[in-house]
Amino acid sequence: MTSSDHPHPPTPRGPIHLVVPKRPGADLDLLRAKLEGVAALQAHDVVWHVPHQRGDIVQLARDAAEAARTDGGLVVAAGGDGTINAVAAAALHAGVPMGVVPMGTFNYFSREHGLALDPEQAVQDLLQALHAGDMRPVQVGHVNRRMFIVNASVGLYPKLLAERERASQRFGRKRWVAVASAVWSLFRPAAGRRWRVVMSTHHGAEVRHEEHLVTTLFVGNNPLQLDRMGLPQAQQVADGGHLAVVMLKPQSRWATARTVWNAATGQLDKDGAVTSIACTELTVAPASWRPPQVKVAFDGEREWMAPPLHFRVGTRPLWLVAPSPLVRDDAAQQPAPAAAAAETGAPPAPGLIPA
């Protein structure tokens, strides 16, 4: 998606509306002191938006985006992919650009867009881009009424997210906790559900009616995450106008371990239990008994939705204030998958382990 496809929004000149999630064990005062210590930020009016409860982040993001629209300011997400999702959805609805200060566990969105992972450096880069008027259009995906920026899925993946959340509450929100809890979950038996799938490769043209028995149906919108799994659809998503669909068949525990290894080493496309394809639209529904709702995961969050589920590429882009040119955190530039994970802090088995 290029900036010529859509009109460039005005450069924000008002206050910085900073949305910060409420996270267990997080020291908000320390974070505030760190960010307010950035000299460039001291020249701006900063409005802090912090929820009283964790579940308040969606409404808080909407309020911040509306405030930015009213006063000509910039709404900024200071958090992980879940917080970025909430702010991005609010910014898209309000028609305002947004900025990001990465503070998540895996930061797939931020890595894809070459954002500094150190919060203080990220603030400096953001303000430099703001002053220069640097913005880029970002493709978003939708599943029914909800927007996603990294991925959305049904089946095993939402269960892995629930396991990760329980582990994080007990051991802390750390990368090794997320990885360990997901691997443990993957080795437990998982029943597959047969799904009826209708795919479109270009807008308005249905080309496939299929049924698949899968434990996970994963729809990706993040080229970096897809590339690190070794899926060729990463390039089509990067070029714009497509989502990547990944379907995982039911397997034994040892076969599942092999699939995890293939994802970790960038060889998922060679796995016989995995089917992947790029499409513009995807409709999914249980093939037999239809439950009133199914659990859907998107960008690390979970929600019950009534089937059928309609996945599609957004018609309008999200405008991201970020330095140009893009310096992508690309695993393909690293010497080997294991070395890439060590050097960048990327998780093993991205896409199977919840982001």
C-alpha cells in the first residue's frame, strides 16, 4: 500500500495523547519519569490516558483518538500489539494518524515497521518523524466488526492466548513465560473442528469452497511474522491487498513438536500439516453444528463472535507517524534462524506462539 493510494492526512500539531495500558507489575511512575525525561517531549503538551481497569483500554483509546481529532493532536500507543490494536482501531475510526512506543512482549507490529524498541529512543524517533511530517499508510485487516493489525485466528490459538495470560499472571509478563506456556499447551491434546471456508483471491470473486479439519485457522497481516515462519505469502501481504491464511491440521504431540520446530526455523511452508494461501477475503463457519459464538483471537486479545466469520483487507489504511525510510527488522537479513532469534529477541515459532 503506497501513500499515493490514499490522501495524506494533515500533520498533527496539537498535544500528544499517550495511551498506556494497565499491566500487572508495571511501574507507571517510572515509565512516566523516563518518557518525560526525553528533552524533545518536553516541548510538547502531553496528555496521559491510563485506564483504571485493564479492560478499559478500548474506551480509553477511543476517547484519546477523539481528543486528538478535536485538538489536532497525535494519539500514541505505548504498549504491545494489543494496546496498539485498540489505539489503531480508534485512530482509524476518528480519521487521525497515530504513533507507537513499543512496550510489548513480542512487538511484531513495531518490528515490522522498524520502530526502536527502547521507549526513550522510540519517543525521540516519533517526534522527529512528527516534525518532519513523515507518515506511512499501513494495511489493516478486519474480522467481522473488529480490526486487526498483526493476526486473527480461531481454534487452538485463542486457547494458547488464555494459557499465556494465566501463566503471565503467575510468573510475570516475560517472553520466556509466553513461549513456555504455549509449548506446554501445544503438547496437550487438541480436538479439531471442521470449518467450511470460502476464499477470494481478488475483490468480489469467490474462487474456492472448501472444508478443512483444523486445530487452528490463522489469518496473518504482518509480513515479518509470516516471513519468519517461512511462508511465501509474506511478500503478497507486504505488497498490499492480501491476507495470509494458515491452516493447521490435527496431529499427534510429536508431530506438533515438529511443526513448532519448522515454524521456529522458518520452514513452515514445508510442513505437511500446514496449508497456506494468500487471499483478499475469507469467510469461515463451522461445517456441521454451528455454535452461537466462537472465540476469536486478534492481536493478542480474545472475543466471542457469532459465525460466520468474515476476514477481509481494510479499504482504508491506518496512518502511522514513523521515521522514513522504513528500516525493517527483517529476519531474512540474519545469518540463521537461531541467530536471528538471539540477536533480535524474536520468539521461536512465531505465529504458533501467541504474539
